[in-house]
Amino acid sequence: MASKRFTVPGMDQKKADQVAKRLQQRLVALIDLELTLKHIHWNVVGATFIGVHEMLDPQVDGVRLMVDQTAERIATLGSEPNGLPGNVVSSRTWDDYKLGRATVPEHLGALDVVYTGVIEEHREAIEEFEELDPVTQDILIEQAQDLEQYHWFVRAHLESGEGTLTTAGAQHTVQAAARAKRGVKR
């Protein structure tokens, strides 16, 4: 006999399932981001290594909290969050992070593209939740605020004195890494 599902008071199950399904997409993106940040943390090299290495730890911790918050919201809505590695890989819609051991500019250039994608998708979900579920929308707004700040920290390393990003126009991590490697002209 199947157990009866439930959701939060005042929300019907159909709407809760819709919200949870969209949140599952955000959960996959956040898990992937957390792992990518830690990968960069382990593999970044160069003269300014230590500053970037230490900058990434609080970002990993912050994203880890977002992962937990998102998964718990899915469970609160009566659905089952899935953070299993196979599910993360099979459900994501982007390529795996391509850089291994690389310099600070290369990793930060690639990370600029990663953050751009995650933030854009978060903002799309925020708009979708405007009328669908304002509680979930508030959670994503708070997360977006932190993600945007982390992104700003990364971009500060990629910006010229005139305010131009070395990664401007890059669509993929490898392309952004190559542009960043050429350097910021100050």
C-alpha cells in the first residue's frame, strides 16, 4: 500500500509537484557548482594561488548550504530530492567542467562562465515562482544574492582598470579560460 503524499498547507499537490520539479533542476545545478568549486580549489595554481584557494572555501560552504536548503524545500513540498551522482550527471543540461590543474586566471575565467549560467537559471526560476510559490521564490532570491556576490568576487580578478572583463563574450569554460589566461590589461 502506497503512503499518502502531502505538501504544505494552502498548496495543492499538483502545484507542489510543479515547484518541486523545477527546484530539482536547481538542486542539480547547485550540487554541480559545489563540486566544481571544490575541484577548482584543489587544482588552481600560480602566483596568486593562496588568495583564490582561500576565497573559494566560503563559496563552497555557502553553496553547500544552498544545496541543503533546496533539497529540504523539495522534501517539505512532499517530493523526494535526488542528489545522487548518477542523477546529477544524467539530468544536467550543461557540459562537465573541462579544466584540471590550471592557473588562477584560467580557472577564474572558466568559473565566470559557470556562475553566469547558474545565476541566469536561478533568475529564470525566480520569475517562474512569482505567482506559483512566493516562499520558494524567496529562498531562490536569497540564494541568488549570495551567488551574485561570489560571482562578483571572481570577476574582480578578471576586470581591467577600465571595467572590461577578459572573459567578455565567452560562451564556454575553455574559451573563457583562454581569454583570461591572456590577461587583464591594467
